[in-house]
Amino acid sequence: MKKQQPQISEDKILEASWELLGDEGIEKFSMRRLADRLGIQAPSLYWYFKSKQHLYQHLANQISKMILNEFQSDGDWKVQMEGLAISIRSVLRRYPCSTQLMMQTLPHEPDMIRFTNRMLLCMESTPLEQEQKLQAVLTLVNYVFFFVLDNYEHQRTVSVMIKDQGELPGGEMIQLLDSMSETEAGLFRRMHKSGLFEMMGSDGAFEFGLKLILSGIEQVIQEQEN
């Protein structure tokens, strides 16, 4: 009896793609690995997506749509920009490698275009020049992207070190810092021992960085009005 081929669809391929990204990261992602996960031959994928980049575009489009659905903020430009940043971070944190996908694709899909347009509208009521409005939005979005990405990479590094060594080399780090002079590592040592670096990736750290950006934009607007 001829073996029945697994039933696949665009939705199943996208779902399996997220699973593969979560398990192996974007560095090891390939159409062949994806096909193996789905139990099909790699050429079958190309009936749905003509290339890996085309697949990435669709995954980024999904992310854009989810952000749009979550971002329901009204109010002035500052309230909207804050809500936008929170919505982007919330979605990106839930989907592995979604930040890299957003950074490696272009807004050439319907929901990506809608998402980009909605971002730009956040600053439209301000007296800034169009170029300044665009730069304000890009600055905010890049901050969120790199904040999420930095935390993602940090967690991966921690996981690898724990896997290789069984634990983080905390004692070795303290010994190293204690062996260095005040000039070389004094401030770093005090911050490390007080646990300040554990705030990296936290809600508090994110909110403070967001406040700095919004305050900077507000100052530019005030200067423009004066």
C-alpha cells in the first residue's frame, strides 16, 4: 500500500516554522529542517513559499497583524507611542526570533504595510517635519526591537553556559572583579555585586528607556513650537 503523504497547508507550515524557530533559533532554520519537521520533502514547501525569505515575509506579516490587533491605544502622540512600544514588546516576547524576522524583512505584505502606516500615524498630530516624525517612530521601534533581542540573546547565552558548566560561573566572576583595580573595574564591580545588572531585560528597565525616548521627543517638539 502506498504511504499516504502528510496533509500540509500554509497555516501548518507557518505553525511548524514558529516551532522550529523556538527549538533551534533562526541561525539553524532551513527549508530542509522545516520539511523534516512536517514529514514532507523540501520541494513540497515551494508550492506555498517560493523561498525562505518569502516564508520570513509571511511570518513577519503575522507578527505585524498581531501587534495591530493588540494596539488599541487612543490619546495624544505620547500615549499612542507608549502603547505602541508596549504592544510591540508584548508580541515579540511571545514568538521566538520574531524580532530578527521583523528586522530581516521589508514591509511588502498587507499587514506589514498597515502596521507601518499605523506607527507613522502616532506622530502625525505633532508639529514636527515629516522626516522628524519618521525618525521619532524609527527610534522608538528600534529601541523596542533591540531591547527584546538583547534579552533574548542574553537568555540563550545563560542557557548555554548552564548546559555546558552546570551553573553560571558566578564565583569566578567575583574573583576576577576582585583581582582588578578600582580604576579598571570599580564601578562595574559595585554594580555587579549589588545586583543592578539583573535588571537587564526587566519591565522597569524597559519603562525607563521608553521614558527617556519619549521625553527626548517631547523636548524636540517644545523646541519646534518655540
